[in-house]
Amino acid sequence: MLNQMKQLYEMQKKAKELQRQLETVKVEKSNSSRSLSVRVNGAQKLESIQVNTEWFVADKKVALETSLVELINDAFEDAQKQSASQAASLMKDLKGLGIPGL
């Protein structure tokens, strides 16, 4: 029982460590003209959106919305790939704890 509690504690510690590591993963995406950019982190949080003032006209509304969706989705996809790599490393470490199902 004590060994299982120790294993659980180690797993929680590693999970918190992974969360901190994921927050350090930064992915920035910009459109081709660099008039739009977004930054996300590996913890799947949108950190910033930058929009050049040239987008602030009514006839560009739909294009702005479409471009932002594409950039944000691309950034999250890249962040997920990087995060998965780090998570795989953590899971490899957890297998050594002998916890069933890992």
C-alpha cells in the first residue's frame, strides 16, 4: 500500500512537471504578410493575437476571421505535436514505476 502511494505521488509530481514544461512550449504562427500573428503554448492556451490595423475595415471582416481561425488551428496543431513528444517521454519514465496499465 505504501509503495502504491509513493508511486502515485511520483506520478503526480511528474504530471506537474510536464504541465510546467508544456507551458514553456511556445508556437507562433503568422500569415504570409505578417499582418496577423498568434502565439499559443503547449498547455493549449492562446497567449496572444496581433492584428495589423490594415485589417480594421469592414470589407476585410470575413477574411480576418477566416485567417485567425486558420492561424490559431495551425499553431495548436504544432503545439500538440511538440506536447505529445514531451508527454511520451513522461510516460516512458512512468512505466518504470510499475503501475499497471501504463
